Amino acid sequence: MTEEVIEAEKKELAKQYKELLKISYRTLSAEDKKLIRSAFDVAVDAHKDQRRKSGEAYIFHPIAVAKIVASEIGLDATSIVAALLHDVVEDTSYTLADIEQMFGETVARIVDGLTKISNMPYDKDVSLQAENFRKMLLTLNEDIRVIIIKIADRLHNMQTMESMPAEKQAKIASETLYIYAPMAHRIGLYNIKTELEDLGLKYTEPEVYEDIHSKIRESKEKQDEYIDTFSQILKDSLDAENLDYTIKGRPKSIFSIRRKMMSQNVSFDEVYDKFAVRIIYKSDTIEAEKFLAWKIYSIVTDHFRPNPSRLRDWISSPKSTGYEALHITVMGPKGRWVEVQIRSERMNEIAEKGYAAHYKYKNKEKEDGGLDDWLNKLQDTLENAEINAVDFVEEFKLNLYAKEIFAFSPKGDLYSLPKGSTALDFAFHIHTEVGLHTRGAKVNGKLVPLSHELKSGDQVDIMTSEKAKPTINWLDYATTGRARSKIKSSLKEEQKQIAEEGKAVLARKLKSLKITLDEKTINQLVIYFKVKTSLDLFYRVGAGIIDNQKLKDFAASRSNAFVSFFKNRIRKPGNLEEINRDEITEKFDQLVFGKEEEKLDYKMSNCCNPIPGDDVFGFVTVNEGIKVHKKNCPNAVQLRSNYSYRIMPAKWIDSTQREFKAELSITGIDTIGLVNEVTKVISNNLHINMKSVHFDSNDGVFTGKIVVIVKNKTILENLVANIKKINGIDKVTRS
């Protein structure tokens, strides 16, 4: 390397250091500056022999990350120091102990968290990536700054990806869209979220990105002209009120324009609100802010007709990210819709810098206080050992990107929930125990199904009962990660209880067949009934799926079963996978799609070769119909982040476990209390759910129709037999 290049780099380094101190959002004390200088020197020394793919000295990367942390996000000196040192332990001879000795325990802890994240093996299958992501989130509880600096690191990597191979660009970009952009959104870093999304699109769909980008550039002149016209109309009225304000026009992000084009199936020219006008006003006190915002609102709506369904009041009820503003969509000149955002300078800083600005105004010392609520919710999911990692990432994402609605309890308490939340989600949002014992819900005084989607402003009254408990259908009614993970845990608990009852029943029934229930017999039964585990076996006995007749058949073929069991035991390990494959295939015999659980034509994808029982999803292809992929397929991340509108939920169902609707017709002699007797018989059975009941009485003869939900034919036959035993019943038939 020539002397000139080295000299030029030294000059550039000095310039970057001065800039870093100058652009810091916080006021840095002499102590802070000393600490930053020291970290700067350590980073320069540690990375002195390293270069990036582009040929640039590596040290410029940590400096760029520190600058993003200092100015874009506005974190404190500790964070700036940690950002400068974030790659030192991983890439150089410095150790964590060195960092702790020089910069203290907090900086060392943040650097350690960042090093752990960087060491994740992202090239393996998605479930491993998901498991690592889960571990990464556990570091959140130690220090939120870890994740904020990681987002800044990812932003700079995305800004400087030109010299990387195309497939690596696509991989990093898809991961960014999948995890980091939603994370930035959740922490309230809207500017960074927008840039991450646009850069993500640039590398995953370059042609689309370039096309929209060039169209925005072409229309910029016309747009500026339009904003000038719009602003001029408002200026006189705003000035007359002696307001101190600025009006800015801002184009919508390329990613959001693309999303609109896809969701509304329109071309670029047909997207009507491609830009927003932002009015930022000065307010001397926080008390006066609200009054001034509504004053400006009334001036804007005096001049332009508002779209009443598009008013968003984030001032009276700020978003959980701390975002405050008034959004209105008005009909501007030439009949064009324009989104107007009204914010004070304080609100604007919070919108652009997230929690960091929040603290400046709240005068909080702790850097992570405002995130407590979110972190507590997150901890619920993280600590649920039952949930697998891929499901976890999916459910975590549900809570990341969701827009918010506000619902009230009957007492008037306000709750913020993700858009799309149902009455059941609301119940779990109040408290887990309320959720688990939900019997029904009233919205605005009317009884509604648990799957009823809530709207902002709804008043929700949850009715509970000690006897109520979750059913498998509840997973179709709940959309938030918290509710779904609690329901899954509860269902597993119930399955264990039924299995315990089943074990006792099985021991009793086998005893009458002169067979002892020991480990050897359990193994034979597991193989004979082609179930996965002894828990499945006991559950099926408890639920009545494996009945007396089936156990007699087992006893009869026991000697053969012993032979096949012995063969299976001495098979080579290489064949075990095939045995499991057979068991799973037997157990899960149907693939259904969407919430309606429809049976549709499909093909298995070659990239991951799903087999029955795998966690899967459907992907609607252009020419080959629905292709089924495993949730941990290597292509899943990209398909989900780029083509989410073409993803169909899919699941394998075990027809022995599935619930079916059956209609029973009953006739008999009308006696007092007969109806009560019938319903008692049905409700006494654990595994039957009564859907509807209708009885008619005519001249001493009564007819009835009952619709019940049962798991299988055996349970239904037992029910029919028990109803027939009731005095006065003449006939019970299936319609």
C-alpha cells in the first residue's frame, strides 16, 4: 500500500473522529470524550491490519456504526464506545477481559452480547437460525443497547454491500427484512426501519427497486411543485395564528409503495398517496402541544376536506413505541389525496430517534426503562420451553410489525393490542388466567364469537368460568404470540392429564385380557398402534380412540407383534429414520390449507422434501399451483419475507385426533325432565362439545336434533348408547 493512501486514510480517520463527537445527539462531558477517544484508539489499533471486501480499511466500519448510534439513534457515550469496539473481541487479539479492564463492566457486557450475535451460524437450516435468534433475544434482557447497536451495525452493512457476491447480498437482505427491519420498527427507529426495508428490497428484488426508484426521481419535480402549492394555501392561516412551524414534503419509502402496489394490485401511477406532508411546530410547553396540534388540524381541514376514516390520533393514545402525532388524509389541489402528519419538535425527535429521544424528555437515567413492558411480554414467549424455535420466530414477528388498535375494558381501562387481535387475544392480554378460563365475550354490549376481530374504540367484556378451558380451535381464534403460546402450553397440559387417565384405563383393560402393562408391553403397543410415544398411546386410550375391540385385536396378534418388535429392535440404526417416517405417515394422513382447513391439490417441493407430520406451509407458485415447503426449509426465510402474500398456512392433521361434526336425531315419549337428562348425558362426557340443540314436542311425542363435535366414531357410538339408556327414548339415529 502506498504512502499516499496511508496518509489519506490517517487524515480521513482524524476527520471521522471529529465528526463523531460533533454529531452526537447527547451532550458529551469531558469524561465521555476521554472514554470515546480511548475506545477510538483501541479500535484503530485492533483493526489496523484488516480491510473490507471493498479494499477500504476495516476501522471505518465501526466508526460508521458509532456515528449511526450517536446521531441517528442518539444513544449515550457508553453505547458509542461499545459500537466502536463491537468487532474487536471477535476479530482481533483483544479479549473481553481486556475490554472490561479498560472500559468497565457495562461496555464489556454489551460487546459480549454483540459478539455472541455475530457468531451465530446463519448458513445452517432455518430452525438453527431461529434457535440462535431466540438466544440473541435473551440478551435483550441484559441490555437493550445490544440490539440497538446490532441494528446500527446491520444498517451500515446494508449500505455497503455492493462488493459482495449476489447470493450473499440476497441472503443478508432477506434476513434484514425478516428480522432487523421489524425490530427497528418495534424499538421506534422509524427512519432506520425505512432505510433497512428499502435496502432489503434493493438486494432481493433489484429490478423492482430500480423501477420504483427511477419513477420517484422522475416525479420529484412535480411533487415539489405540488407541495409548494399545498403549503402556500396553508401558510397565511398558520402565520395569522403566530405559529412557529416548518412544512416538509416527504416521499413514501420505496418498500411501502411496493407493498401498496402488491396489496391493492395497482401500478405505480395508481398509488394515490406516494408522499406525505409533515407540519412540525414549536411548542414552549408539553401542556400546550396537544392544543396546538388540534389548532393546526382545524386550519388544515378548513382548507382541505378530510377523509374521516383516515384520522389517526396518536397524541391522545401514543403508540407503545412512544410515537405521537396526528395523521389526517385530506383532498388536496387537483383532487389528490395527501397524508398530513402534524407533530411538535419533541414528537418529531421521538419519531426519528425512538426511545433515546423519549429519555431526553422524560429525564430517565436507565437506558432500557421504556421497553420494560415489551421485554416482559417477550420474556413470556422466550421462557416457554414447549414452543419450537421456528414457531417462536413466527410468533415473535406477529408482535413486532403489528399496527396497533386500542380497546377498553368495561371499567374504561385502555389496552393497546396489535391490529387483527381478537376477543380471545384481549382476554389473554388482560391476564393469562382470564384467557385460560374465557367462556365468552361481549363487544360493545353484544355477545360475539371468541374469533371476533376487534376495532379501535371497542369496549370488551370477557366472561369467565372455572370450568372453561382452551380447545384446539382456540389456536384459530388467537393471533398474538402471547395468547398462542399460553394456549399451546395449556393444551399440552390437558393432553398429559387425559394420558394419565388413559394409562390407568389401559392397565385395567389389559389386566382383563391377562396382559401386564410393563415397559415391554408399552413398546409393543406403541409399534402396533403406530404412534410416536407412550404419551400418544395413553392419550388415545384416554380419549377413547383406542377402544376395547382394538385392544382385543392387539392381544390376539401379540405373538406376531413381539416378532415384529424384535425385528425392529435389531434393525440397523440407518433404518430407524424409515421406521419413524412410516409412523409419522400413518399418524398424519391429510394436509389441509388456510383457516378453513380446505383440502386442495398440492405438490411437495424438492428443496426440502416435506413428509407427513412436518411443520409446513403452502406457497402459491406462478405455474405449478401450491407447493408445500417445510417451515425450516432453506428457502422459507426468503419466501416469507419477499412473497408473504403468496404464503398459505398449511397443516397435517391426524384424522383420529380431528374433531368432526355429527347430527343426531332423537325421538321418544315426552316426559318431564327428559331434555335435561339428554343434555346432562352429553355434557358429562369430557370429549364432546355440544354445538346446537333443538327439541319439539307434539301430542306427547318429542323429536330432537342435536349437533355435537366429536373426535371419532367410537366416542359418538358411546354417546348414542348412553342416550338410548334414558327412560322414554325410543330411537337415536345419525342424520
